[in-house]
Amino acid sequence: MKIEEALHQISEIRGHLARAETFRGTKAVPVAATGIVALAAAAAQPLVVADPALAPLAFLGYWIAVATVAALIGAAELARAYVRSRTSQERATIRAVVAQLAPPIAGGAVVTCAAISADPALVRWLPGLWAVFTGLALFAARPLLPKKTGIVALLYVAAGSFVLLGRRGDAALLPWVMGATFGGGQILAALVFWSDVERDPGQADRRRSSPQHAKERHADDEDDR
């Protein structure tokens, strides 16, 4: 019984350490690459889907293919970081980030499937919803990501809200909507990773080791209890 309790306590300690450690599994270049993919896809959209209003499913399939390419880039980078991790703690942090990102992304996939099964005309709502879900995913993983990631998440949610409320109808299917939202968002995220993790690797850790951050973590742990 004591051995089981000790193992449980060790697992909890590792979980707390993973929550307190800055995620370093992603570099700026792969994140920027996903943004460049989005910008290039937006530029090519008129050639592939000439009139998305008349072919909403073609528009959807096109951007799902683009998202798949971007996801493969991100997954390859995470896999590389996981394999090259030198400690079990680094691997635990990567798993924690994936676990926090997954639910909002899965929610976006469910909403997408529900929309197209109900009425293909609902595709025009998806660009805004995708941006909102992306922002929520970043917010969920923010405790493990560089602090400025919260700004990127907020901008994603703001952009998605603007598209949903201000670009109603077929205007939401214009190429620049997806290009500006996801291309610009990912490039901004890459700048955050470069600034906080690569250019100054100790910046995020200094923030996390500061007395103020320690108080915040203690308060969060008390709430969890």
C-alpha cells in the first residue's frame, strides 16, 4: 500500500513539474512554416476553388487538405522533440501540451462535421469558428507555453469573432480571410517562440521561477485540491 502511495505521489510531483516547465518542443521555423502554408493556400484558392459560394464543399475540402499539411508539420516537430527529449520530464511536458491542445481542436472537428452534415451552406461559418477554436486551444495550453502566446490566442479569438459577426455570408469564404487569420496568426506565434524560447531561452523559466509566479502556481494547486 505504501509503495502504491509513493508511486502516486511521484506521479503527482511529475505532473506539477510538467505544468511548471516551459514547453520547448516546438521551434519558430516549423510554426512559421505552417503560416506560410496558409498564406500560399490563400493565394492559390482562386485557382482551385473559383467560386466557394457555389462550391462550399470544395472550399471545405481544400482547407481541410491545407490544415492536414500544417498538422503534419506540427506533428513531425513534436515527434522529433519527443524522440530527442533527454529526460522523462521533457516528454511529460510534451504530452501535457498535446493533452491541452487536443480537446478544443477535436471540438472544432466535431462542429465541422455537424455543420456539413446539417447543411453545406453552413460552411461559411466555419472560418470564424476555426479561428475561435484555435484561440481556445492556445489558451488551454498557455500555462505551458511562452507567456506572450496568450496574445496570439486572444487575436485568434478576436479574428474569429470578427469573421463570424462582421463578415457574414459568402464574404467569410474570401481567400484573405483564411490567409490573414491563420497565416498571420501562425507567423506571430513563431515570433513569440523565437523571442521567448530561442532568442532568450531563460526568459520563460525566469518568469516561472519568480516569486509572483510561485504564488500563482501555489494558488492554482490549492484550487485543484
